[in-house]
Amino acid sequence: MVTVAPPGSLSIDQILANARARLTRVGPRETAAALGRGAVLIDIRPAAQRAEFGEIPGAVVIERNVLEWRLDPRSEARLPFAGSYDLEVIVTCQEGYTSSLAAAALLDLGLWRATDLAGGFAAWQAAGLPTIS
């Protein structure tokens, strides 16, 4: 069955490209340096992926479905560290796709320093940076 997209709709590839155009994405080593200066790394992967592949030490786990509520400084459900729009946030997923969409959503909330880890956890691991099981 072939369907025609509604007028004005975008493909996921277009949505991803638009999101990434708004971000200054960082690689694994840049992410490690940012963590050293106080940035917060948010791991949005589901528990099954974290269990299978491992985690980045010090990353804060916030699954994707609640990310905006936990980081919006205006939200009553925000985490204690999420009280400022100046917070440097780096989002990671497994390969760096979902994290781009999530980081763009954080930009929409006003978190102007939000970005994502290009290549995700897989890139971090491939760079030989520390992980935990």
C-alpha cells in the first residue's frame, strides 16, 4: 500500500536534519571535557539498552518519555539540578539519533546550551572512554 504524505508533513530524516542544524553536537572527547567542567550528561536509553551495552559513569539516566518534565526549570517535576536555563546538558542515546531530537526539544524549552553526543554511547565506547556494566 502506497500512501501520500499530508501536505506540509516532514519525513523523520528531515526532522532529524532540522534538529541537528540547531545543535552544536559534541564528540566523545569533547563530552568528557564538558563533564569535567560541570556539564550534565543525560542518558535517555531504555533500561534494556543500558543493561546490554553498559553505561557512562556519572551519566544521569532520564528515559526519553519524561525528559522535558525533568529538565524544564518551570516544571514541578524537574530534577533538583535543573533549575536554570543556563544548564549545560549533553544528551546521549545508543547511536546519536534520538539524542539529537531530544536535545532539540530541550532547546525549545529554553535550555540554550543543550546538545547531544554525536554517535551516542557507541561512539563513547569506541573512543575507549570509561564505561560500566
